Amino acid sequence: MSGNGMKIELPASIVVRELAQKIEKSPIDLIKKLMTNGVMATINQSVDFDTAAIVVAEYGFEAIPEALEEAPVETGVVPLWRQMIAGEDAALLKARPPVVTILGHVDHGKTSLLDAIRQTEVAAGETGGITQHIGAYQVEQKGRLITFLDTPGHAAFTQMRARGAQGADIVVLVVAADDGVMPQTREAIAHAKAARVPIIVALNKIDKPTANADRVKQQLAEQELIPDEWGGGTMVIPVSAKQKQGIDDLLEAILLVADTLEIKANPAGKVIGTVIEAELDKSRGVIATLLVQNGTLQMGDVVVAGIAHGKLRALSDYKGKAVKKAGPSTPVAAMGLSDVPSAGDLFEVVASDKEARVIVAERIEAAKTQTQSKKKMSLEDWFSNVKSSEMKELNLIVKADVQGSLDPIISELDKLKQDEINLKVLYAEAGNIGENDVMLASASHAILIGFNVQADVSARRLAEKEGVEIRLYEIIYRMTEDVEKALKGMLEPDVKEKIIGRAQALRVFSASKFGKVAGCRVTEGELRRNAKVKLYRGADLVYEGDMGSLRHEKEDVKEIKQGYECGVGFKGFNDIQPGDQLVCYVLEEA
Ligand code: GDP
């Protein structure tokens, strides 16, 4: 049976068995579907809403959050940590410390703030201080613990999210009061909102004479983070990491927000959590920082983390002190795993080494099929995915050459909004498409649109791996036309540009027959005489069309490979300059 677009209401988290019942499918079938989507769950475990929504969509259902109306996105109320505890008896749940991650623009003071918070703790009576960096630490405020993940930056945060794990309960967004909302601030907001994690703003560097708190609050309000003093839902706490001012206020704010989230776990329940970081130490073997999210991890436990497993030989806390066990929200450095797991991998305690091996073998097998079957979220697929449902959502991430081109693009996209279709620009920023954009797109099932920009090599590779579609445009109406067609389901599985090679123009010379010719070196792939070319100067596209000539050492050639030099002429185009980048592509049926 296919859902044919039928809507089903789903809670923030649901046990696999119940989900199967809801859509009248066999639980085994559902577990397999989850696996192909990279989620390992047993029949009694639960999955979060986002995961459930993706899986039920594959059966033709459309998932709607149960209580979205009361759930303003900015306060983030679908706590994904619930998935960790959904199988637990509610009577056994106890409050656990909130887990906090710090995001923000470079140089706004993330590292300084993490250090200031850590030192406040030392001043409060820790002898010896915290000398170890295990990727997370805890502080005490009014007798309550708070766990901080101390690898700042959204790379770590997004990596976890893209893997379906949810490391943090709360995001502290650091914004420098003298600099205001910057590109990475907006990126961090987009990440936190997409993950539905509440944001507290730490308005840093208020000691600076150039600090302008009101201006920053105004900018935050423009990002839909309305400061609470203005009647909004976002706490904005003035701090100075440098002078260690406002730290207590920030910790208080974290506890207040934590209280609205009901962060709980069963210390006696199934042991499960997330790998924060891991490395191979020459003398001690694999050391992994594990953040316990439910249950109590003990020395001697057999753990499976991603595709690593092993019996834990030693545990130490963030101060480097040996401990025998670690309860919910506690980070511990653990020794004894066979391999180095990845940051963001979930871990769990299993009954025996034998069971651990079976799980790992299954995961390796599932990972193989996953890479084979990973479905690309493309503009063409999008419509067919949601064709018959009433409520549709298309998430877009837009990158453009300059900030000035973003506004017209967004207003054009806004015009395409239709009642029954939710067209959402998750994030729009000036600059080339980088890995971070791809990670955000992957984690939020968005399509990446570039306007007069290129995608970095690393971003293209990642997009390929993650199954993210990148669409590049030079003309606004072509972009809006495509989006409009997608919204109407009219986008033909069109011919796509497939890049087969890149070259750089090193010098320019005149060849009487061909006019100007670019002396190039092929830097990637190959150039083909009968393929098409684009010539970029920086981010500007200066030529697009056929190749007029392709020569290698005065000989006409059909193709030329990476590493070789060649001469390239362009039909009817002579304005070539050294340093220009040449992209060679063929048109293929998508
Ligand atoms: P990150 O890139 O966000 O981790 O930023 P850092 O923590 O490395 O800080 C960037 C710079 O800002 C450093 O030179 C810090 O000394 C400075 N800084 C950080 N916090 C403050 C603050 O509260 N006041 C002042 N005046 N400078 C600060």
C-alpha cells in the first residue's frame, strides 16, 4: 500500500514498532528502509520526527508534526534527544545536565568564551585546573551541571546532525558586539533552526568601546531572533569573554532554557550516546570521547560505536581523572575500542563481544547498500516525492556572488510562493559554495542554488557523496524558471551539465587562424574538442559556448588529459586573460 500523499501526524519521536503500525507496514521492512537511510534502529528504539518523515515519505505519506502551532521554530521545541529515551519508562526519567555547543562567526570569541567558562570553574575551587581537552567539559552553576562541547564551530555540529545524531540541546550563538551579525552568524542560525535547537545569544566583547549592543539586537531581530527584552523569545546575554563578565548570567540563561526543554534521561536505562571525538594514540590505542545520553556507562562495558567496538578498559573524565562510570550528559574519554569511530557516531552498550561483532558486520553491510542506494535530493525528484500531497515544502540554500544580488533573487523566489507550497530559503549568503553549505543542504534536505558563483572542488565531492544537488545559474530568470517548473512539476528530467575537466589559462597568444588562443594547463579531468566550455574570471563568467580549437604542441587533438598543456580557442571570443579558469562540460540526460 502506498500512502498516496496521505498526511499522518507524527510526534517529535516515535518507536519504530508504532511507526510501522501507523503506516501499516512490516517493522522489518521499515527497519530496512531506515538502514538504507543510514539510521540503525531496532524495533523498540525510536526515531526522531525528521527521520520518520523521510522514511514515511518513501512509502508515499506526508508527515506533519503533531504540535507545530505551539512550536515557534526559534525556540526549537522538537528536542531530538527524546529519541534517546523514548523506549524508557517515564517514571524512571530524571533531569540530566543540558549539553551546549557554541557557534558563531570567526573571531567573535567562541574559543575565548569556552576558556572563560572553563576558568570560572577553576577559580571556583578546582585544584590543578582542567588540563585535558577531550572535546567536552562540565561546569557547575548553582549546584547544577552544564556540559559544554568545546570544539567550537558548526562543522562539528553539522557533521553530527548530518549523521542523524543530536549532540547538543542548546546552541550558544556568540556575536561580537562591535561587529554584529556576520555570514557565519547567519549560517549558525540556519543550522540551529534547521536542527530545531534553541539559541541563546552571547553578546560578546561588550568591554570594547566600539560595542553597539542595540545595533546587534536589531540585526538579530532581522534574523527572527527577537531579543526577549523586546518581547521576543531569544535571550541575549551581554558578556565579555576577555574580562570574564556576564559568564554567570550566561550559565543562568542556559539553565533557564534547559528547564523549558525538560531534558531528561534514565540513568539506569539502555546506555546510548554520541561520539564527540576520537583519535589513535600511539601508546594507548584508540581514545574516544563519548557523551552519554541515556543510561550509565561503566568500565568493562562492551560498546559498539559506528563500526568500532570493544570492551572499555579505562574511563577518564574531562579533568583526566580516572572514573568507573559516567551517567547521562557526562563526557568521558574511553579506551578499548578496536577502531577509531567518527565524530557524531552513535554508540551503545551491548551484552557481549559476540553481539558487538554481529552488529558491526551488519552495519558494514548496510553502509555498502546505503552508498549504492543513496537517493539524490534533486529539483526533479522533489516534485515526484511530494506530488500528490497537499502540503509541500521546498528548501533552498542560495549562494550568490555579492550580497547585492541576493535580495533580488530572494524577492523573485518569494513571488513563486504558492498557498499550498512552502518554498523556504533556509540560508542565503554571498560567496562560493563550500563544504559547509553542502552539509547544511544534506542535513536539511535542501537544494543548493548558486548564482554567479562556483562550487569548491571539496564541496562538489562532498555533494556527490551526500547526494546533494547543486544548481548553478548566471541569469536570475533561468533560476526562477527552473524553480517555478519544479513547483508545478513541469521540470523535465532535463539535460544536465556534467563537468569533465578544468584548466587554467597560463598565457595568451595569437594564432592567425583562430584569433586569440589560451595556453592552458589541464588541472582536472580532461578537455574535449567537441565539448562545451565556460570561461571564468574570478567568479565572473566571461564566455560560454563551443570550443573553437584544441591543440597540443601545434597538433589538433580531440582530447587532452590532466597535467598536459594545450592551446584552446573560443568561437567568436578573443578577450582571454592569463589566470582565467576554463571549465569543460558535456550535456547529459539527467
Ligand atoms: P573564535 O574565532 O570565535 O574562537 O574567537 P577567539 O576566541 O579566538 O577570539 C578572537 C579574538 O577576539 C581574540 O583576539 C580574543 O582575544 C578577542 N576577544 C574574545 N573575546 C573578547 C572580549 O570579550 N573582549 C575583547 N575585547 N576581545 C575579545
